[in-house]
Amino acid sequence: MVWYLQYHGWYGGDIDDFPNLKWEIKYDKPVIISEWGAGAKYGFRADHKTIWSEDYQAHLYKKTLEGIENIPNLAGFTPWILADFKSPRRPLAHIQDMWNRKGIIAEGGFKKEAFYVLQKYYSDKKNAVAQ
């Protein structure tokens, strides 16, 4: 039995496939996705296929949010993680520099493009409920 989602589009898999993934959950229980996302260095802009760019992270967020509600019994989710944090296990020079960069807010409080993707998702949800 597998109880986790493996960062589709970050550690494997094509980001653009996420909305079409098929989910089979054997149990009639609430499902919470506790981690998903991708890393990005604040200010690094490129095309949406360039890993570590804000554009890549934002694209992954868009595609994940397009498909995440196809998960049966979805009760909630939380991306990993709100803000970048220092991590001695992340030495990649000029990108990580001892930071875990999977946050949507960079050190110094700067919002990455993925922040705005998630903000729009929640705003759209709020507006749909209000109608």
C-alpha cells in the first residue's frame, strides 16, 4: 500500500502528465496530500522546462493544481513548503547554496511565481464557493 505522492515532475515523471494521472484508492477514507512541489531559486527566470527556475516551479504548480482534485476523496493538500530554509544537505553551488529551495517564498520574504499560482487557485476556489 502506497500512502505518498512522489513529487511528480520533480523527482520523475512529466509535469504535463499530472492532470491526466489516474488515481485508485481502495478505501473510502479522506485523502490528504502532505507534500508536493519543486525547487526554484528566486530570481532565476527561464522557460518552464528549465529546472530550478521560477518558471519551472510555477508550471509544476499549475499542472499539479489542474489534476489534484481528480484524486478520489481528496480532503486537502499542502505543498512542500511555504518558505525556503537553510539546509546543510543542499550544497548545489549557485542554486541551493545550503538552502532547501522548494518554498514559494524565498529568503528575505520574496514571493516566487509559484506563490501567485497558488494564490490564484485559492482565490478562484473562494469565488466559486461564493457563487
